[in-house]
Amino acid sequence: MIQLSGAGKRYGHKLLFENVDWLITPHDRLGLVGANGAGKSTLMKILAGLETLDYGSITMAKGISAGYLPQDGLTLSGRSVFAECTSVFAELRAIEQELEDLTRQISELDHAGAAYAQVADRLHRLEHEFRTRDGYAIEAQVGIVLSGLGFRKQEWSRRTEEFSGGWQMRIALAKLLLQQPNLLLLDEPTNHLDLEARNWLEDYLGNYPHAFVVISHDRYFLDVSVSKIVEIWNKQLYFYPGNYDKYIEQKTQRREQLQAAWRNQRERIERLEIFINRFRYQATKAKQVQSRVKELEKMDRIELPAEEQTIHFSFPQPKPSGRIVAEFAGVAKSYGQKEVFRNVSFMIERGDRIALVGVNGAGKSTLIKLLAGNEPLTQGEYRLGHNVQVDYFAQDQYKELDQDARILDDIGALSPQSTQTELRNLLGCFLFSADDVFKRIGVLSGGERSRYALLRMLLHPANFLLLDEPTNHLDMRAKGVLLNALSEYTGTVLFVSHDRYFIDRLATRVFEIGDGRVEVYPGNYEDYLWRKQGGAAALSQAMAQNSNSAQSKAQPVNGNQRSAGENTAAIRPKRLNPIKRKQMEEEVQELEEEISRVEGAIAQREASLHTFVSGEETQRLTRELDENRTELRALIAEWEELSQALEAAD
């Protein structure tokens, strides 16, 4: 479909990539990854025809259309949201108008005349084309996409210029999806989407009829959306079949192979140089020396790219709070006639890591502001626990920074015990590298200042953190540092994030906000979705049926009845989160080890009972043996349930 041959691109003296060969086939689902500045967006623009190659060629098959969505910068005006989206069907609209004109003409013509036959033939052909291209479903298609991307029906008639930059990018994405180009090019499409819209986009791309290439810092999005990873690394393109998780495994293997090849080459070069230097001036060895000099000149030297340093930085832990950190009792919040919350009650305990979820405008940021004390309650009571210290990271937190201070000086004053190397490594993790660390805070962009404000908070965290979209403007490496820091954090954290992987790895509870209420769900986002889909209720029913079945084993089994495994399969979601799957597999392994340990203890106590020591000892061993057997039954039941769930997901 599209082929790059010997492709290369430079920016000034910096070579982004060279000698790249890449064939994109009609149904490829590709994730484009690489370090910041490696050339991902540039390569995407080349595929879209917006930039040219410095070396090599790009060939596109006839009739291929490419649609490109940049990270930001698109603005629309002059039409309503619905009209803007239907504008992509201009050709179909023209056919529709011509059909109306032809229908009017044919009603006025003589049925026996030649003109009538000519118009009827044209009408028939156009109507067939219009129907084949789903012309009668234009409004329905637009409605589905707009709803999926989070636009409420009452917003469809609003003018596009009334929307913020993030929502304008959603409109641009909607138009692109409705066009359905042969090659869809998406540069960070999830940047401006909430969780619900991301979930919808994942499903949409899963059914997309053509090829697409996507750049994203959302690991979960890549895991479920792409079937091949293309990495720009060491000025070359490398291809990895599978999703992002598979890519991580394969990349580690490839790096080890490259390092081994580099070491072997270095040893060969050293041996050649030693020989050349030793026998350079001996006439009897001149031929051998010359041969080795030529071998060195022809050798294609292996280059190792600069390794990303692993960051080892210990964030200080906060002072412990009381067991109850915060409590809402009958809380209501309104802005004039607009009711955000009514009669909300919940309790937050020490160590909770709570994710707030809900559609845009449901009240997630409002709840955080209420907990931070930045907004007054309209009704009810809010109680903070003993020794609780609250720290709030807002989306506009950067406004609180000293605009004249240099980054390195400012962070050094906050953490005087850290070395310059440690501070620069940490800044690099949050995308501040080289001379960027000497910039004054006032010259940073909004995203850069948000990243820096988050880093400052982590250096001296309070014991109750309120984080409003902390993962915005972070790449995968920076998200990893933040995730590790919060995973090791001993305090309590409540956060809003649109990064599915981040939520699944961090959250221990989910608060769903909507319709003025707060619903509390245990577990991470995958657990929350499972319960929302009726998984918990169905599992209870399946276990009850399984228990009843066990009590009547002697009775013949009806062919229509389901086994416990089949019931579990029916209630599990069709697609199991890769993170959840890994957690379940680890739990199964841990259970198997625990079962083995308990079985060993049972065998040991049974053997001990064969030798009489005393009546008391026999009673003790018997009691412990009963406890072990009870524990073993519970472990086996849990192991069977998890194993069946994994089998059902497969």
C-alpha cells in the first residue's frame, strides 16, 4: 500500500533515521514508538505527505488516501459541530442533491420520451451508488462517532469555535474517523480524551476496515489496539510483532544481541589493531598487515545508542496519619441552579489509592477541590482525620511557581540532600534534559510547568495527595517514575487520570462520579468494569449453582446446564486486560506455591503423629493438621476459581 525505500531524514546536523525500508499493508495495525526527539511525528508527517524525505523514496499505491491527526493545533470555526462532521460527506451530499433534482425532473417528463429514459437511468445508477456507500446513514454515523467521543446531543448544534482546544481536537478526530481513509495516522489521539472516550476509540479501531499507525504514550491503549510495534531506535526502524508488552520483551532480547555483537566486534577490532601495530614495520608481514588494515576499513561498525539511565531516587515518605483520613457525610454541592453532588457519603482510609472516574463534567475536579478545601460545601459535613496533611495538585498548579527561578536551582533548594547528578537524572525523567535544567520557570510551556510542579510535590509529599490528571504531558518513562513513586508511597492518594495502565497498576479503589452521586468499587479499573458489567452478581450466582450441583452429583446432569467453568466464562468480559491477566497469573503461581507449602506441612504433621510423644503434643499436632487441611481446601478453591477465569478468558 505504502512503501519507504532507503528513506532518511535530517534536521540540521541531526540525523533522525536513514536507510529505512518499510512496507505498510492494507490491514496493518501499527504502533510507532521511540524516544522523544527520535523522529516519530516527523515520520508520521512524511507518510501523510506533509514533509519530504532527504534520502530515499516513498511509493503510494493508486487510490490510497491518508488521513493525519496531529497532536494539537487544529482549530475549526464557522459551523456547528454536527455540520462540521457531516462536511466530510460532501460528495455524498452532492449525490443526494442530484437525486432530489432527478426525482423532480422525472416527475415532469413524458414516460415515453427518450429524455425520461436517460434521466431514469442516471437516477437508478446514482441511487445504487448512494445506497452502497451508506448515504442514508450519514446522520446515524455522525451521531455514533460524536457520542463515542463524548459530545452530548445538545452540544451537536453548538458552534465549533465555542469549544476549547482539546474539544476542537476531538472534532477533528471525529471528522477523520468518519472519512475512513485507507491509512489512518494518529499522533497522540488519546491526549484530549477521557477514559470513556478512549475505551470507545479502542473498540472503534478494533473494527477499523483499513490500516492505521498510531503514536501514543498510553501503554494500555497500544496493548489493546495494535498488532505490531514499529520503533525508531539507533537511527533505524525495528519491527516487533505483537502489542506493547510483547515489544518490551523482544526489545530486551534485541538489545542483548546487539550488545553481544558489539562486544565481539570490539574484540575483533582490538586483535586487528594489535597485529597491525606489532608488525607494521616488518617487511615479511606487510601483506598480512595490509589485509587487516583493509578489513578494518571495510568493517561496518556497530553503534550502541546511548542507554536510558535507570532512575534510582528515593522519595521521602510522609508522616503517618490516623486510620480514617477523610469522611463525607451527606455532602451536597451546587453552583447556582446546577447540582453537582447530593447526599454523598464515603470514607477514605490510610493507604487507599483511589481513582476517580466519570465522564467529563461529572464533577471529578470538583470533588478534589472539596477535599482540598478549595471549595465550600453547600450542605453536609467533611471531616479530616488525625494528623492528616493535604497536598493538592491542580491542572493549573504551575501558576504557583516562582517564575524567575531556574529549574535546577529551585529543585536543589527543595532537596538539598540530593546530589546534582540525582537531581538531573530525576529532571531528565520528567523530560528536562541537557540545558533545559537551566531554564527559568517563567519561559516553560504550560505542559512543562505542570510536569515540574508535579516533580516538586513528589520531593516532599504530604500524607494525603490529591492529584488532578498528573499523567498529562508525561511520556511512558516519566509515567513509570510517577507510578513507582506512588506505588511506594505510604500515604493516601486520590487521583484523576485518563491513563488506563496507570489506573490499573495503582488504584485499590474506584470512585465513580455521575448523576450527583459517588459510587465506591473495590479494586482497580478492570475490577470496576467487571462489576459494572454484572460480573460480581453473575459470579455469585454461578458459585451458588455450582454449590447446588455439587450437592446433587448423583443426579443426572441436564445437557443444558452449565459447569462452573462455563458460568465463569459467561460472566467474564470478552477481552481481559493484559495487566489484570498478568496479576491473575501471578496469583495462580503464588497459590500453587502456597498449596505446595501447606501440603508439605500436612505431610510433616501426619508423619509426626506416627510417633507418640505425649497426649498434649498429639492434640496440638491434630489441631494444627485440621487447620492445615482447612487452609488447603480454601487455597485449592481459590486456585480453581482463578484458573477457570483464565481459561474462560482464553
